[in-house]
Amino acid sequence: MFFAYNRRMRPMKAIYSYSIAMLLAASCVSCSTIERARPRPSTASTVTKIDDPGETSIMRGTVGAETIILGYSDSSSPAHQPIVVRGYGLVVDLNGTGSSDIPPAIRAHMIDLMDRQGVGQMSYNAGGISPETLLNSTDTAVVIVEGVIPPASVGRLTPPSIAGRTANSIPGTIFDLRVFADPNTGTTSLEGGRLYTTDLRPGPIVVGSRQASILAKGKGSIFINPFTNPSGQSATSVNKLTGRILNGGEVMEDMPLKLMLMEPSHTRVRIVQDAVNRRFPQESGQQDATATGKSDAVIELTVPPSMRNNTEDYVQLVMHVTLRQANAESVALSTQKLLLADVDNASTAYWRWCAIGDRALPLVRELYDDPEEQPRLAALRTGAFLGDPIVGKHLRKLGTSGELGQRLEAAELMKTLPEDPRTDRTLREMLNDQDVEVRLRAYEALAERNDPLMKRTSISGKFMLDQVESDYPMIYISQSKLPRIAIFGGELSIEQPITMGAWENRLLIQDSNEHDDKIEVYYRPARGGGARILQTDKSVGEFIESLAHQPDPDDPRPGLDLTYSETVGAIHAVWNQGYLASDFKAEQDRLLAMIRRYGTLSSKTERPEFESDNSGQDAPGSLDTATTPSTRAVTPLRKSGKPATTP
């Protein structure tokens, strides 16, 4: 019966199927002008890759291939930009070279700022002196302060009080400041000045109610460069309206740093988060995990304490972290193959190996003697970054027998190597290299490694005085970070007989009438006070120490208590008048170049946090267009390894 039923139903089924087919055909004809919807994407991850890394891309499988990085501004870039901050400040302790001629809007802004800081109150260090009195004095000047906050900087951390005792604050990221007199005032010189605490904000400098939030503060003594150029050929055109404050800025708030997936996916967020946390596990004193997913598209990053002073490398390492660490050796091998196939991948290969860590070293070591320069340098940089003791042998060889560029690179890399007497000995040999740049790189490396044979003295907490054994006499001064004066040559002395004057004869130096091997220094302060006379040794080290030393009960030796800037100016005057048989070099000034590079901000501050808006209008500051153009520059990825500190 079933067979009979099936035979009866088969014709009906055929007729039904034919009818459905005809209806579908008619439907397709009538709807031929209607655009069809695209197929729905699969539920698998469809995250857009930066630069579309394919199967053969050296960035394949990294955090940077899955995400973009977001910093303080709402723009995104594979290399997060530093932040330029600015503000109006007050410089005091000038010798009548300041100005009371201040534009009304800026004067009102400065009075309001000083009122909020407590100027005029008896508890303040200028207690009893009103803001108006300070601004009307020719011993003060209104200045513009600029600085560059590194990416992912950390702010000041104030631990909670315990048992009623307030714990000491942990300083935020420290950076250098550039100070210059407001061109709308009549200031003639900032020499000898000291900057009061100044609020620093991102974007173009403005006054009034619509200001961005405060990111940093700055203060300190101003350093005036005595050179017209780094070689110090002349001091006739020194710009006394512009100065530096080394390590004068401090970040107050953490700079937010986030990773954003191009296409939301909770699964991919978890993969990226776990990869970063494996590479940077939570350290002691770190409140949150290094990477924390906040949504299906955003991951918040925390800078580990060990990377607080090296945030730029931290950003690079995060972006080059391999998502799946289970096959780290195979990733290191594929990176090596891609590097050998295309040497343009050298910088990316370096960061990928550094992000992998020690598990990449066996394959990296194979390239220490590679005949091609780019793969060899990428491997040597990686070995130095990871502290591989084996790499020291190859770097020491390059430092003494390589070409000029190789010797410079070797000196830069050796400063990060583990303690090894052979490495220190090689760097000391490089202090006698014929090229001055090699000698300076070797000195910087030895100073970084705290070489026990280098005589280092802190001069009244103002600067470090380093005395370096070298066959080439030279004086070298720093213009960034820690103030330093380095004396190359063991027995460098001021030549006698000597009779000279400087600073409109406020500084006079001559031979001592009592001792043949001594010199007599006469100094009259610019800010008034009695003249001082002291005798000091003709040794350059003793002479510099006497100029800057501040006598106190613990060390009552005589001294003139000059600032770092004044001490540098005095020794430069001695050299410039021919009483020092040596070279005189200054560290290259990079701060202005960084401000010009990253300071191309739009006229509208990005992501501002405004204060309460009153009825007053903004009064823009007086910055030239070279400082604040109206376009934003995009910074490409770095093409080199660790940042060099070329003097």
C-alpha cells in the first residue's frame, strides 16, 4: 500500500515543484532592477589590519597588526605622538633686564595665576609681595614656557597617608623646558633668572576661561647656552632671551594610552589583552594589569613601573608583541627569514625579537657575524636590548676596529650591556679615538654605566662634574636631562700668565700674587651684593668646583655659588679668550627640533577639558606661526632601533 501511495504522490510532487520554480522565475524577472543585499559576514574576526599585513608580512600576528594606538588626542597613529605643552610663566632674580610692559590680557592672566598659587601670602616664599608688585619690577619677566611630554608618560603619584604621616610623592615623568621672553614685553635678558612654578597645557597657548586641562608643571633655574653653534666658535651673538631648564618639567596626570580594534570583537580584545599581559605581567606597585579590556573595541594600557622612564620603547614593544606566544621560536625564525629576504625589515625585526624576549636569542645570535650590515646590526641591537652577554664580544670588536658608523653604534649599544670589565675597558680605549663623536659616545656610555674609574662629583646639587682620562683634552657640557660638565684629559689646567675679564668686568681672573700655581677670581653679582674674591687651583676641575660651590657648615670651603649656566659661561669665557688648550663641545640641542616637529597643532585643542566658561573672551598668546602652525603633523614609525643620544 505504501508503494501505491508513493506512486500516486509522485506526480503531485512534480507538479508542485514545477509551480514553485515558475513562481521563483517570475519573481526574479520582476525584481531584476532591485540591488541584492551582500552576504552577511561570518562570525569569525574581521579585524582590519594596519597596512594590510598579509601572510608574508613581518608584522603578521602582532598587536600592531590588529589594533591602532590612541593617546591623549583623538587622532590615531601607529606611532603615538608626544604632546607639546605650553604656558605663561614668571621669571625672577633678573638684574634689571626684565620688563613691566605686559599686555593687559596677559597681565590679568598672570595675576590670577599667582593669586591661585598663593603669591602675596606670608606662607609663600615671596610672602608680603603682591602679584602686581612682582609684575611691575624690572627684575622679573613674563615668559613663554614650552616642553614635550613623551608618549605614555606617567603623572605624579601621591601614596595615601599612613598613621597620620604623609608619604613622599613619586615624581611623574620628567622632561626639559624651553623658556623665552614674550615678544610683546621689553625684556632684554633672562640670564641668571629662575622660573616660578608654571602650569603647562596642551595646544596653542591662550589665556581666559577656555583653557585646556593642566598636564604638567615647570620650574627651575634657566640655562643660557653660551654658544652661537654647538662647536662654540663665538659668543658675540648669544641669545639671552631664550634659555633651557634641564629636567624642569614634571607630568602631573597619566597620559591615557589605549588600543582600539578596527572592528569590534570581544574575542579579539581578549586575545590582544592576554598577549600584552603575558609580555608585561603585573609588577610590584602596579595597581592594574598592563592591558585591560574596556569594551569590544578598546583596551586600556598601564605603563609598568619598570618602564616609567622609557615609555617610547614600551609603546614599540606593545605594538610588536606576538599574539600567540606558544610558538615564539617559530615566529623568531620566520622573522629572521623575512629580514634576510628584505633588509628593509631590519627595524621591525629588531622590535619583534625584543618583544619576544630571550626565546628569540638563539636565532638572533646566528646573525651576529652576518656579512650583510643591516641584519647584523638588527641582531646586535636586539642582543644588547635583551642583555645577551655573548653580544659583548662582537660589540667590543666593532668599537675598536669597525668603521666610524659601526664604532658609534657599538658605543651606543655597549652602555646597556651587563657589567663586564672587558666592556668598560673597551669604552675607555674609545675615549682616545681620533673622532670626537666616538669619544663623546664612549663617555656617555661610561657615565650611564657608572664607571668606577671615572671621577664623578656632585657640585652642591647643581650639576655633575665628570673627569675623564683621555689623550684629547676637551670640555663637554650637556643641554638636556641631567646637567653635566665633563673634563677630558687628566691634567687639563688654565694656562698662565692670565689676565682676563668677562660679563662687563663683573668676573675678573688673574694670577695670584701669593702662589705661582694659583689663580685669583674676582666676582661681583649682577643682582647686587658685595664683591667676592677667592683663590683657586689652576686645575680646570678645581676651578669649576670653586665657581659653583656653595659653602655650608658641612663643607665650608670658599666658593662663588654660581649657577650651572653661570659656571658654563665662565669656563667658556676662559676658553674663548685662549687660556684653555682644549676643545669645547656642547651636546646637540634637540628640544627645539622636537617642539617644531610635534608642535604643529591645530588651532582647536583636541579633546579639551574646559573650565567654567565666563563671559570673557579668549585672548590668544603671541606665538609665531613657526611654533604653532594650523596643521597636525603625522609621525611615521621609527626606522631605527633604540633612540641614540648623539652629542
